[in-house]
Amino acid sequence: MIFENVTICDCDGERVASVRIEEGRITEIAEQIAGDERVDATGKVLLPALVDTNVRLKDGRLTGRHLAELAKAAREGGVGTAVLSPDSTPSVNDAISLEFVQNQRDGCEGARIETTIAATIDDERFSNIAILLKRGAVAPYMTTSISNHLAVRVAEYVKMFGGTLFCRAYDRNLSSNGVMNEGAVAQRLGLVGIPSLGEPVHVARMIEIAREFGIAIVFKSIASPRSLEMISAAKREGVDVRCEVSLHHLLKSDAACEDFNTVAKLDPPLQSEADVTKLREAFEAGAVDMLTLLHQPNSPVNKEVAYADAAYGCESIADALPLLYTKLVASGWIGWERLIALCVREPARTIGRDAGTVGVGSTDLVLFDPRPVRMLENRQSLYNGETLHGTVEKLFTIS
């Protein structure tokens, strides 16, 4: 298939060319290409498929059906690689659960499904990190709910076997009874709040562990501006730490929880308007390394209940590229080049992949038309009823 006059967008910028794609891979790029099966792609964009390394399965249940649903939804959203967080039921913390994911994904049509592995079992003992990484898990994942002793032992393992440690920083004691961000909205709704102090306290702890052991850490779904300040300062000091922020935390505040809107019940919780402003300023200053759609879908039975009883999470991955394009690129906030760095190159690096450029030999590509306009209709989306620009026409991958 030859796509004529398509706009190629990657981390090196934008250019218009004709592109031949055969069996999911680019075999030729030129001003003009001879051959049959030609498609006029004027106005359309060819870019690397998105990579999201913070994805969860429906209702947190690890089943073959849920893996297939995720692969299909990710393909629709232009996501070529979706990396599971291991905190499902059952947790991905042993060879059996890892093998299940790998066996099931091979029969899924759509995005490539990878998985991290839980570094500990029940926050009390180690999983077999070395063997699971050798068997294809892309990174170890830990939460800061574990003891200092276990956290140090995990760091020792990461130092020994290399790679990047995925870390979710929060304070279990401060979060245990809360259901949303502590502040004026929570008080008005009569809901127990989660103090924002918990995240930066544990970010500071893990920065020092990264410094001591010389390991790479990616802090997952950071929500506190203070956390970003500390991570940025640590980078300047040579500590190998990076941060991920969700699109939702840049766009929505805890005001979205008004009227007990359970779709806005996220983990980490949406922050105050003042903190969202600070997060946006940090984003504009380059403090954010990568973005996630923080996809965590739930059945209506788990969301359409009282706020305190509702499950955390919202749906987003099926609309990933249109959302990112509408909110960030079409709005003029950032350009294609930075979007691809945030949503392809940097997350791919954390799992040992090289992505973000389009050239001869490239696969995992998205053909995107930015011109169609539609209203998003999904009651489990934070953006239900909002106007989105663009549609994913095709995801090119090699099976």
C-alpha cells in the first residue's frame, strides 16, 4: 500500500512524503513512489503508535476476555503498546500469571500487550524478579506501601539485573480511608479526603534510594506539584529519576467530582484547581517526562454506586490519540514533536524499546486524520459530551 502526500510526524519534526507500507512495515519513503494500491493521504498524519505504560484491565480482573478487550480498545485509540500494571486480581507476580498474560495476548487482535511484574507479594516478600524479567516482563513495579527494608532490597535487585523500576508513590496510612483529594470540594461533599502530603513524602524516600544505589526509577502517575519539583531537582543532581503524569491530572481538577461524579474518582485523585495550575506550569517547563491515559475501566455496577463505594478509574484508551491531539496539539499547547516524545519515545525507553521516529523499516505506526469532528459519547469517560478532533484510521503492526 502506498500512501501519497502523507504528513510524517515524529520526534525529528514534520515532513510530507509518499510512503510504502508492506505487511505492517515501511519499505520506502520518497517524494513519489511507483506502484499500485495508491491512497491519497493528503492532510493525514503518519506517526509512531502510542506507548502507554500505565494501563489496567476492566474491574482489575486478569482474564483472557479483558486482555482481548484492552487490545481492541488500544488499537482504536492509536496505542501500539499497552503495558499492564501488575496490581490486578490475580496479581502478576509469578511465572504462572506472567505466562497467562503472554499466552493470552498472542491471540488478541490489536495493540501489543506487555506487563510489568509486582516486585513483592502481599507487600511482605519478594517475587522472583530476576526470573520473571528473563521470561519477558518489561519492568519491576512497586508501591511505596512496602517497608524501607523491602524497598532497599528491591533496589538492590534492580541494580543487579538492570532496567528501570516503576514506582507508585503514596502513603497507605494517609490514603486508607480517603476517597478523593482533601480540600474544599471534599468538605462540601462530605467525603473523606486524601492529604496531598503522602505522595511527595514517598517520592523523597525513593529519590534517595535511587541516588544511593544508582538505579533508574520512573514515578508513575504523579499528581503533586511538589513531587515534580523534587524529581526535577534530583535530575539536575544526576539522579536517574523520571516522572509520568496522566492527561487527566493536567486537564481536570477535583471540581470534576462535584455532584458525586464517580467517573472522576481516580487513583491518584484529581487535585485542586491551584495544584492543577502548578502541574500545567511544570508541564510547560518540561518537568514531565511522559504522559499516560491512566486507563482503568470498570463495569457500571462498580461505578454507578455511592461515591465512597465506587471503584477507582475511568475509560480513556479507545480515544487516546484523538484526546491527546484535541487537548494538546489542536489547542496549540504543544506540537506533534513533543507529543510523540511524551507518548512514544520516553515511555518506550522505560521498557527498553527504541521508538519515536518514522523511517524505512519502521513498524508500529498510526495513520491519523485530524479533520473529523465528533462528540465523545461514553458515560465512563471524563470527557463524555466533549468535542474531539481526529480519528485513527489504521494501526500498522507486525503480527
